Amino acid sequence: MLAYVIAIIIWASIAYYLYKNRIWIFYYIWAAVGMTIIAILLLRGSPVEYAIEQWTGLILHYSLGLVGIKTMVFDKSPGTVLVLLALENSWTCIDIDIECSGLLESCVLLGLLLFFPIGNRRTKIFQAVAGLAALYSANLVRLYTIVAIINIWGRNAMYIAHTLIGRLVFFILAVIIYWYLFTRPTLGDVRKKGKHA
């Protein structure tokens, strides 16, 4: 625990130095990446992580039931969902851990937003809430994609579904989210400043 406190003090001190000396690019990179790492370390294995995993599993379970894919969840194992594969008439286990819960991506988003140099506090709070909701939804789409693929093509398609297609779907959705949270507003500010210059 002491090592974490010392690391946070060192991180904050360097971020403060970079900020005070207006070394913006290094400040943004240092502060955002450091905040992301600190958030992940603090949330790893926490009740927050388990709650996100459990809610993701429950939402996946109930929504898959709406489209006729039979699933089961385990209350004592947060984020574990059994999916009945129609093709093989057998169960396969989907384990929703820190990667599949979207917690890592949420920490990255918060780190980038918190130290982003454009926007006021109110705007950043709105962007954080909207961004976290959008990332969570994108993560659910990734999980639906994985389940749909293995439900249609069987357990042998798990690697392609999870590692390739699921990640590609999530990456595309994340790029769209980041476009609307960072790139588009920044371009709008640049255009406004250009017109007034």
C-alpha cells in the first residue's frame, strides 16, 4: 500500500511540474496515462469491478433471452454466463472479466477526458457520463457479437469470435465514441477560433 501512495505522489508531482511549466503535450500524456494506471490498480479486484462484471453478465443473460438464446448465470461467480449453443446442443462458458467488462476502457476514457485541455468542468462531466454509457453499450455489442458467432458456428469459432471479430467490432465503436467525445468538439473549437482570428 505504501508503494502505491509513493507512486501516486511521484506521479502527481511530475504532473504538477509539467502543468506549471506549461509543457502541455507531456503533461497530458503523463497525467492521462498515469491516471489510467492508478484507476486500474485501485479498481482491480474491487467491489466496483465485481459489480460491473455481474451487471454485464445479467444484462447479457436477459437480453439474449429476448432473442431466444438460452443462458444461465451464476450468482456466486460474478460475470460468468453459460450460453446454450444451438448448433452443438451443449453449454459453453462466457467469463466476463476485467477486459470483457469494459472497465479497462472506461479507465482510459476517464484518464483522457479528465486531463483533456479543452472544455469546462460541466462539459467534461457530461462527456464522461455519455462516454462511459457509450463504451458500456459498445462492450455489450461486442459480447452479443461473440455469443451470436459461437451460437451459429459452434465452440470452435470462439477464438475468431472473441479475439478477432469481437475486438474489431469494439474497436470500431470505440473510435466512433472517441470521435464524438474528442475529435469533433476539438475541430469545432479550432474552426471557431479560426473565424475569429
